[in-house]
Amino acid sequence: MPTAVLTGQTVARKNHTQIGGPDDAFGPTQWTVLDGAHSPDPARRRQAVASVAARYWKPVYAYLRQKGMRNEDAKDLTQAFFTEVLLKRDLIRKAAREKGRFRTFLLTALNRFATSEHRKRTAKVRRPEGGVLPLDAMTDGMPAIPARCASPEEAFAHAWASSLMADVLGEVEAACRQAGQAKHWEVFRQTVVAPALQGAAPPALSELCERLEIANEVKASNMNVTVKRRFRSVLRTKVRALVGSADDLEAEIRELMEILSHPGAGGEPDVRR
Amino acid sequence: MSTEEVTGGMRSDGLAGLLRIGLEADEGRAYSLDEKREARLRAALAGALPPGTPAGSALPGFGRAAPAGSVPLANLLLGADTPLSTLRWIKEYAKALPAAAEPDTRRAVATTLYFAAIAAALRFHGEKITTHGCADLAEHFGSLVEKRWMDPKLVKHFAAAQELCLEETL
């Protein structure tokens, strides 16, 4: 049975009365969170922007660092970007009308902002009072910039994809555990995730079966298939929320893959202070 | 503050490899009923109230009138500031959902959304928007918590609502 049926795409495509929505109709996206920035309530506006900022500050920060900014300057400008750019009504209204991919919107806005700031050559600290992000208090650290990221755009894409992937993997693991499939998750993590993300050599299935007390390699392989399906579903659901239409979903994934596969974007992360 | 890696040292090429899974065709093994329910529930929670349905054109209490397609159902069901009227609407909508195709799956999802709305009313408004008694509700919530295909966020939601109901019955 095709995956499309499971996610309601095929069955609900022409039926707009189904909860869940057809995949090709406009569905709630990251734009909808920004809708809160239109609220007449200033607290709600700040909350909407803060919500988006908390989610996407890492790619913005990574971009600015790759532009050559020092840590503190990049933090200040990251704060300023979300406070000044996203809170500007005109920009949000314009973006909302255009829809499209949220990543592209953010990167375009960031490019313009960085260029404008460079022109102003301001030495003044741009951190607004009570800015939307408590960057100094962030406990989950700053994003690494892979040593071979050739451009700020690649650094942005890497941080963007890293955050997305961390989200997806977290949700997949939680769903596996809820389904009583902790071993399934472990098989997937050791054979797919760890080799991909950390360059670790995948263990032999026979060895894995012995360690995890799985009956045989066929069973282990099926476990992988199960989690891969879940992973695919979660990934597509999350990417779908970041693009304007179902058509953009696969294009977005391909574009991110293209950027990340760029020779300049691979390699080990460096540590910058 | 350094720029230490926070995502477990994710390699760019590795990220690309994992993203590729999102484009792969399915392996072809038959889906289990639980897999179908899980996937359909995930899609439902990421989706929105459909446009053009009663009260679907505007959701009161959202600052400006938000079109039906603008808020993910998960946000509505798990958000403390979702108006009670919206939760009542979701409950009634879930009750009326057709289940002609894939009845087991659709019914499971509709039941989940129905009780999620009731749970939200209890947790965030202290209101019972159903004629089910507290003991009854506690049992339903408990049953949903145990479902292997249940979204983990809803598991916590139902567990919290169950606790409230159990307190009422003591």
C-alpha cells in the first residue's frame, strides 16, 4: 500500500471535509505561527516571534558567524534580526501572501538584513532591550559550523537541517518507545543514524542481533523497515509544515540535500570561540 | 560561548543521506493496522480544521479571526489558550467524522480527537464538555494512553486528564 494512502494524501485529495487535510491543499505551516505576529495584543506578537526565533535562531546565528562575525556580534545581530525584521508587519504580511518555503523566506530576509547592517557599519550593540531570545541563557549550546562550509548560505542550511533532523529523530524515538519498539529504534539508530551522522561503521546485523537479543537478521531488517517508514512519515510531515505546498516538499528536501552534499559543506565541525 | 556542536556532530553528507530517506519509495511490506493508525493520526494532528465547515471560517479568541486552515490541530488540542467553544466544536466534528473507508483506522483517529478535545477542556478550562462521567472518562483516557500507535504528546495529555478525572472520583 503506498505511503500516500497512509498519510491521507490519496484518499483525502479531493475531499476537503477530512480532518488531516489533503496534501495538496494549504495546510498549517510555519507561516501560521507568524500569524500571531499580526495580533493586536503586543504580548501575543512577541510570543509569536519568540516562538519562531527559538526554533530558527541557530541557522541565523550560523550564517552570521560564517559571514565572519565574532560570537558576540553574531548573537547580537541574531537577536536584532528576529526582533526588528520579523516584527515588522509589512515583511510578515508580504511573506504570508507569497507563502512558499519558509527557509527561503528566512534566508532571503537574512541576506538583506546582513547586507543592510554591513552598509550601516554600525558599531552600536544592536541587542534590543528585552530581546526575544535569551541567547546567553541558552543551555543547548551554539551550532557548530562545519569547517568546510564554503558560504554563509551553506552554514545556514547545515544548521537548519541539523535542527530539523534532531527534531525528527527525537520524535521517531519517542514514537518507537510508545509503540513498545525500543529495540527497533536501537537497530535503526545503530545501522542508519549513527553511521550517517557520526561516520561510525555500522555493526554487522548478526552482531547486533546477538547484542540486542533479536531472533535473526531478517527480523532485524524488518525492524529497520518499520522505523524507516516512521522516520519518513515524520520527516515529510515536518518539512511539509515549512513549505507552501505539497509540490514544494520534495523540492525542499532535494535542495537541502544538494547544499549539504556540496563538497564545501562536508567534513568535521570546527570549534570557534 | 563557543560554537560547539550541539546536534551530536552531524556530518553534512550524513544529513543529506538521512534526508534522502524522505524521498525513497516505500519498502512494500504490508502496513499493520497500528502503523496505519499512527500515520493517519500524525497527519490529522499536523492538519487543520477543514475550511467551509460550520464555525470553521473563524475561530474566536485568536486575536483576529483565524481562517480554519491556519492552526494545526495538535496546537489546538494541546494549547492552553484554545477557546472552549473551539474544543466543543472539535469534539462534535470528530464525533461526526465519516468512517466509510478504512473504518478501523478512521474510527481510531476520530475517537482520539474526540477525547483529546474533552481532555483539553478538562485540563485547560476545568470544564467537562461531555455527558460521560468522570470514572468513564478516566477509563477512556487510560485506554488511549496504552495504545501503541498513540502520539507521545497525546499520551501525556491523556495521562494528565486521567489524573484529573481520578481525583474527581475519589
